[in-house]
Amino acid sequence: MLREFTRNERIAYFSMEIALHNDIPTYSGGLGVLSGDTIRSAADLEMPMVAVTLVSRSGYFHQSVDDQGRQSENPDPWSPEKYARTLPAKVAVPIEGRNVWVSGWLYVLEGHMGCRQPVLLLDTDLDENTEEDRRITHFLYGGDTSYRLKQEIVLGVGGVRLLHALDFNVRQYHLNEGHSALLSLELLRRHAYPADDLRPGESPYDIPAVRELCNFTTHTPVEAGQDKFPYDLVHRLLDDFIDDKTLKNLAGQDQLNMTRLAMNMSDYVNGVAKRHAEVSRKMFPGYRVRAITNGVHPHTWASIPFRKLYDEHLPGWCHEPEQLVRSDCCIPGQEIWQAHVEAKAELISFVEESCSITLDAALPILGFARRMTAYKRPDLLFQDMARLREIAERRPFQIVLAGKAHPRDEPGKELIRQLYEHRQQLADIIPIVFLPGYDMNIALKLVSGSDVWLNTPLKPFEASGTSGMKAAFNGVPNLSVLDGWWIEGCIEGVTGWAIGDSCDNDADSCDIVNSSDADSLYRKLDEVVLPLYHEDRDGWISVMQGAISKNASIFNSHHMMRRYAADAYIR
């Protein structure tokens, strides 16, 4: 089977997490879902790639939430042998002066059009390894700093070595976020000059040659979000893998900064939205950071009613989603509305089965689902409870929420608890549902069945965001803060509506910013969004058409991958 994939040159796509299938918990959220959409689009476009990630046998975690909103985490194990085949090679990586053996699994992602892409799931749970080392690839984002660095050694160094052992012909390496940046050090070792050819003080490595092989996509708009490791830990785990002078010149003098290492070792660097690229250039002055805005996979994120609708009126849309630009004139508005009614009924049915709560199909549903963490501000909607009540009394609506907090993010867990508290406080006026166990299946039901997609991050912390793009494929307008992709996607009153303005926030005035954004959110709901929904069905359908024709036609992973091919891979 491998021969099918090793005959031709391929782009090696490295990502700590990849959402391959809803039942394979090798992803935690947006980064992993984007990675999965990337590989799915590569398959549809017959773009030769090979993805490399960790097997994460114990998954991320399964979320449970009690009646008080207290999240608990349970293991979410899976069996790779049910979905993948063992790889016919093993390689060793140096960790703490010993060899840790790495093999893995071949998962073949089959696109809905029949094309196939290989995904290597790296695994250290081998008989040759100690019990401690066997657990390195068990938990996605689990353990302490040492565990995390071991995982990144396996991903970066082990991934490159296994690709070579399997005879993959790699044209370039694409580092999706900084977790895999250590692959550049392995490439440096493979591009080292003979010692006899060096002049005094000359670098022993052909750094330009390695840079030409690497592309780096950063997803982190804040310093705190970058992986950083103290050099005493790096030296203990990697010893003399590469000389200290070279390492510090490339990764930072004080600590190993994986983002900086990836930027220094990549010839092409990009952010995931135009605004994010601007923020990244300010964070890293002197670096050229381009912009390729994220996208979502058309077939995966269009609900069945909308797939059927697009197939009927715009055949070929799955391969050329830009055809959706014609949807506002080629698809009757009432058919778009009827497709939405079907998707909404699916969500309402799921809510009733999961939570024993019956929502009203005649009332608008505000949907909000993403990682529960402070900068996402899931509590912004509830900033002024009295005002929210007044709005709901005039024009009633419903709210459906979902999302996981990282097990070590106590403020994120507290936000979930507060949402449950708000739910109880508003039970007499606003039906509010929190769906536990957020995954890809729940996400599709939410982005297609909601009437309005809400996104309220604190600027400029939203690098891109993709849930609103998924909503657009289902004709669901966004009501969102102008950050990430929405700066590019928002045409006021045409594709959705903006919350606040596009200016950056002052980090020292979060209370003022929250109050201002909450006021803007309430005004848009009260004066624009809810009146339009309740009183002007044709006007509402027009905004749904705008979301499809002007957002879904552009913000999709086919468009994104064509940009990567033209701008990064072919140069």
C-alpha cells in the first residue's frame, strides 16, 4: 500500500493534532480540525501530501458536565488498529541519552471524490521502549513541560526519520504551528558540511538549504501561546543533538522558542488571516510574514440539506466552491430557507435527545461553540442580564452553547460553570442549552442548525477562527467581533453583522472593552438582527444568501490550499 504514496514527490505536513474522523480523538479543537480539512482538500485536489502527527492513543479527553456546570475529564482512548495499518519501519530518536523507538500507523484518508492521502500516526508504545517512553504518544497536550518536549522530539525528529525510512520522497516540509519545529534541526544534521571543509567560525550546517525545504504556518497571535522550553531541559533531553551556539542563534538566547525556531528555519512564513499576519509582523519585527486565510472543507461542513441544494443548482461546487458566488442568483431564496429549516430541525431533535430540552423551531437560535477560555469571552452575551432580558421580552430567542475547557484551564472551567448559572437565572425567559462532549458531529449540527453564529473574542487574540466559515456554508450569518477572518468576511448587513469596531484593544482596559463590545452586541441584536428575523423573512434570506455567495465561496480550504500551492509549495 505504501508504494502508492512513495512513487511521487510529496509535501510533508506536520501537525501535533489532525481531525481525521469524529471517532478518532487525535484533535482538541480548531487547529486539528483545520489540519484535517487541509488534508481532505489536498485529497480532493489531488495535491500530493503526506501528513505526520501523533497517534494520541488516549485522545484529548471526554467532557462531562454536571448540573452545576462543573466539567470533568475522562480518558477518550481509541484503537488505531481498527482504522489504520502498522508501518513497516522503526526509527530511534535520542531522549535523555537513550534511544526511544518510534514507529506508527498508516491511516489513509479517502476524500469523498475517491482520492487518497496518507497520514502517519507516530507511536512510541513499542516493546523496545520503557514503560515511561511508551506513554509519550498517549495523551494529546497532556503531561508537564518535559512530556510536551518529548512529544515534540518524537513529532519533529522522529517524523522526519520515519519518512526517510519509509522512502517517502519529500519535496518540502510544512510546519503547521511550532510544535514540529525540531524537524528543522534534524534536517540541519542531514545538511551538515564535512568538518574538514569548514573555515574557523563558519557554521557547520547548510542553513539556506534547509530553509528552502520548510514552510511555517503560525496560528498564535500572542506571546504566551508559543511553545517555549528552558535550555536546561532541552540539554537534558536532547544533549548535544545540535551545537548550543547554532541552536540559540536560531531559537532564542534565553529559552528555546519553537515559533522563533520555525520562523528562522522556514523560507515561507504565513499567518492565518490578513490581520493575524499584521499582528505577527509586530510580534516578530524583521520577519516577512505573509497571509493565507484559513478555510473549511466544503463537503465536510455543508449539512446534507445544503449539499443536496448545491448539487442540484451548482453541480461541481465541491471541487470548485467558488461557484457558490452565483448562489444568490441561481438558488431560489425559499429553497435556501427550506434547507435551513431541515438543518435546524436536526439540531432541535439532537438537543431534545441529548438534554431533554425542547426548542421552538419558530424562534431564532443563537449558536456559540468553541474552546472555553477567557479570551473567547463566552460570557460577553451575559454581561448585562437585565438588558438581555429586556431584549428577549420584545423579541424572543434561544441560545445553544458548546465547548471544552482545557483540563488545566481553571478560568475556562469557571466560565462553563458561570454559563450554567446564567442558564438558570434566565430559564423563565430565554431557553439556554449547553451541549457537553463538543466534537465534529456536534459542531456540524450547531453551525448548520443555528440561525445566527456568535463569536466574541477579545481582539487581537483570534488568529483566524473557522467556525463562522462553517456556518456560512449553511447560510447562517455571523454576528461577530471584527477580528481574525471576520475582518475580511464581514459586509455589514450583507454577510452578517459586526460587534464593535476593528480597532485594537488596550490590554489595560479590558473592563471598558468588554462593556463597549457588550453594548454593541446588545444594540445589534435589539435593533438589527432580531427585528430582521422576526419581521422581514425575505430580508433575512437575503443575508443568508450573502453569507453563502460572499463568504463560503472564498473562505474554504480548497481556496486555501490553492494559495499554499501557488505561494508556498511551488517556488
